[in-house]
Amino acid sequence: MTANVTIRIQEADFDVAKEISALTKGRHDIGAVVSFSGICRGNENGEAIAALTLEHYPGMAEAEIARHAETAMSRWPLNGLAIIHRVGRIAAGENIVLVLTASQHRQAAFQAAEFLMDYLKTNAPFWKREETRDGTSWVEARDHDDAATARWTKS
Amino acid sequence: MKVKYFAWVRERVGKAEETVEPPASVRTVDDLIGWLSERGETYAHAFETPRVIRAAIDHAHVKPDAMIAGAREIAFFPPMTGG
């Protein structure tokens, strides 16, 4: 069977259980699904965060995620994957991003999910603005995210 | 060519997109940043630290030395913070 690939950028929340059943429905070749949900923390370094507002580059965001999905498919034996990224205002405790990877065995699914998340964080054109008591400010990129992405290119 | 700005680059420039006609001497992404920076205070502020600015040509990431000839859309933005 061909791999089932879903990529969506949306304002609405997603239902993790529904997305997993959409990915695996009618198939008996999948032995493992790994699910990663990124959630808006209500606290950053001791400071309360009310919400994040996600801005993205329409067109490029989809294209960039599709490129990473293709790389993951060529690198691991995946039966399918789903990447859903929310945009707009996301309150503390709400979902931001979902990555699902499906494979015959768990190792490929675990590794591909981690690879996709590392690349999403550093290469997909999304920007977070956080709301605190003092106002709003752009979230700064973190060096450890770049380091996490770089390890996938090491031989 | 169309130029787009995102996140704090967009806020500092004061617009999300515009169409520009740089002279032929503007050949690379870096040249374009230099040329845009000369357009006024808001641009100079947006591009004051060129090494932190990321660029994309026609929806794909490029390095500062990438040639801009033939580009339909060039975007400038800060390091990404999605996921």
C-alpha cells in the first residue's frame, strides 16, 4: 500500500485519536504509530504565559513541511505520517502541533517523529509571539534546537 | 520581484509585502538586504543585524550569497520558532 501523508496548517484544534485512526484506517501493515503533541506551556522561566500567537508563511510552510516529510519517507520505512500545525492565537494548555508517524516497527516511527519535530522547529517558517503580564514579545530561537536538528546530518 | 516580510522583520519594516525593482548591481540576497537597508529608517532597523535574518527564494531557504536573478518572491524573516 502507498504511504498515507497528511499535512495541514489550520487555526482549529485537532483531535489526536481521530488523526491516528485516519492514518491507520483499513490497513494491516502498520505495527507502530508514534504521536508527538506540542502544547502551549503556561510558564516560561518562571514567567506566566497566557497564550502564543503563531504566524506562518503561507505556501512556504506547506512546501517546507512536505520536503521534510519526503526526506523522512526516504530515510525510514514509513507507512504514513501526519503533520498538523496550528496558527493564530493558542492559549496555554492548548495544542500547537501534531506529528504522527506510522511504520511496521517502532524504531522507524520513533526516529522519524523526532527527526520531523527537530526540522519543524528550526526550518519550517512559523514564528511564536508570547503574551505575558507585561505585554507581548517574539519568542527567540534557541541554539539547542539548532543542535538537535544538526545531529541528523552527522554521519 | 515581490518581497515579503514576516514576524519582527515585518513589524520593523512596517509592511508585509511589496514589489521592488532593484538595479542590476543587486545580485545576491545579501546585496538586496544592503539595498533595502538604504530605503529608510524602518528598513535599516529591520536589517540592522543581517546575520540573524533568514531568507527564502520562491518558498525555499537560501543562503545570503544566493543569486536573486529570476526570483519571483523573496522573503525575509527572523530565525524560526515553530513546532
